[in-house]
Amino acid sequence: MGSDNLILCPCVICNNASYKTTNEVERDLHVNGFSHAYVDWVFHGETIPLIQDNDDEICNTIDDNVSDSNYFALRDELNELLDEMREAHQSIVSVMKKPTVSASC
């Protein structure tokens, strides 16, 4: 729930950009239909799936000709990149959860 017990409306017109009461959201969904682009319910309580790095999976995909030192350097770079991506994703979601438009479509 957003501020003042408002939630983002996932109807086709609002597309999670407008905060409304649950009654208004219900009405909009009946009248306008549900946005099929809304797959993960991150604005309505579903947790955000985080990418889990798996060293074994990475090992299995690296060419046998790569030396150990190159492998570890590459692994470290990939892990740093994954961490940056997770942080960026969390930052984007935090911004998206903040009300930025009026409470009507």
C-alpha cells in the first residue's frame, strides 16, 4: 500500500502509474481491463526475485583453455557486475514505488 492507503492501479490505462483506493482500482480493472504487461506484482506485495550467482554454473561454461588466474579475475568481475545490477534494480524499484503522479488516470 502506498501513502494514505492508496495502491498503484494495474489497469490498462493507469499501468501502475496512478495511486488509487482499492475500490477505484477494482472499478478500473472491471472497466479498463488488467495490464497484461504486469507480470511480477512488485507494486502489490510480491517480492522481487533476485538473481543468485552460482559459481558451479559459471565454471561449467568457461572454456577449459582459460587459465585459473584469468578465471578468477573474470569471476570477480562478473560478481561485481551482478552486484551493480542488483543495486540498480533495487534503486529503480524504490523510485517506481514512490507516487509521482496524481491519484487519477
